[in-house]
Amino acid sequence: MEQIFHKLTRREMLKSATCGFGGLALSGMQYGQTASYNSLIPKTSLFPQRAKRVIFIFMAGGPSHVDTFDYKPELFAKDGKQIDFVGVRTNTFGQASKRTLMKPLWEFKRYGECGQYVSSLFPNIAKHVDDLAFIHSMHTEGVAHGPSTLFMHTGATNLVRPSMGSWISYGLGTENQNLPAFVTISPSASKGGPRNYSNAFLPSIHQGTAIGRAGNVSGA
């Protein structure tokens, strides 16, 4: 019988071993693409996904809803009158307060086939109302800016909850594995601060990546 075992030279050993290294790398790459291992890979859903990215613009100190898209006829009718905000918690120890109503300084008109009200502040946006979605069902009991800002971003005012961007990153994943899936530009250090883009109890990979800081646009 011919002897089939023989000593390998160093060159033969390296030549034979390299054939298996590719398999090891492929196995690692495939493992990294499993949903249980990498929560950033694109997710599938019951409904086809048409949006590939989300740009959420939060303008602290911007014009209010009643001055822009939320027409309130009663606000015009009761301009200058005082009203008790019964049941509405304020930042004065939770007590109700009396305030004077003031109507918007801009006129409202209906636009588009949907008949959406838009104030004269936004004549160009008014031309595209049929391509926009307006949500008028949201409400809150708080009036303080800090808790309201945190509530807008996380859905909670005094608990640590994942921010909107973290949930989107967690739920949809990302097609780019080399860049952050969630970026926040020039975030404010007040009114909730980092909690407004926090991942909370979600994996830390879904924490928002802050670029620049509020008041320093050039740094972003």
C-alpha cells in the first residue's frame, strides 16, 4: 500500500490552510447579518416600505400650531377675553390659571383638494398641502417647555424612554452599516438635553449621534 501520510513543508501547510480561512470569514460575515446579532440590518414588515429615511425637524421656539396650520375659529371670536384653564396643569405648582386669549395675527384660508387650513405665514407650503399629512389629534396636559419637549421626543415627561429616532433605528434598521443610523444636529443641552435623543433601554447602537451643539450651527 502506498503511504498517504507524509510530512508537510511549511509552504504546503500554508497553501492548504488558506483554503479554510475564507470559510471562517464567510461564516463570521453571515453571522453578523442575522437579526438577532445585528439590530441595524434592514427589517422586513407586513407592508411595503416606501420611505428609506426620516428627517424630523423640531423647531424649539418656532411658531405655534394655532398660528400656522391649526385654525381655531373660537380663538378669533374670543380674542381679548380671559378664560380659566380648568384641569390644565401649569408650571405654577399644578394650579389652574387665568389667561387672556389672543387671536393669530395672520389670516387662514383653505388650500388644495383636502381643504387644509394654512395661515398666510406659509404661502408656498400652502401650494403643496395635498402632498403633506397634518396631525391634529395630538394633545398634552403640560405647558412647561422642558417636559413638553421631552414628551414630544420620547412620549414621557419624567421617565427614561427611547427617543423617536432610536425607535426608528431599532424598528427599520439601516442600509449603511458604516455610518450612524440616527444623527441629531445641534441638539440643545437644556429642556431634556441628551434624553431627547437617548436610546434608554434599547441597545446602545441606537443612541443618537450628536453633531455640533445648539447655538453653534457652524460646528455642525
